[in-house]
Amino acid sequence: MAQVKVTLVRSLAGRPADQRATVTALGLHKMNSTVVKEATPQIKGMLHKVEHLIKVEEI
């Protein structure tokens, strides 16, 4: 599987609880924090749900 680098670029302030939970489940906590994840269908769905808050780069 390919890997993706995910960076939180927008604040979670004022976002719905489900979007906050999705970002936390991805392992992102603070602004500009970055994680590397496998690009599984489950992770891709999570990324799609919060795509307006994050930046995704393929590795």
C-alpha cells in the first residue's frame, strides 16, 4: 500500500464533534502536526471527511 503524509492546516475551533473525532483518530492534535499513514480505504474515507482541514501528500 502507498503511504500518505497528513498535516493539519486549519483549526478545529467551531467544527462539529464528528470532524474533531476524525482528526483525533488520524493522530493529529495541534496545528501543523503531521502523521504518516497507510492509504487504506478506511483512512481515505477519514481523509475525505476532513479534507477541508488537512493537507495530504503521497509518499
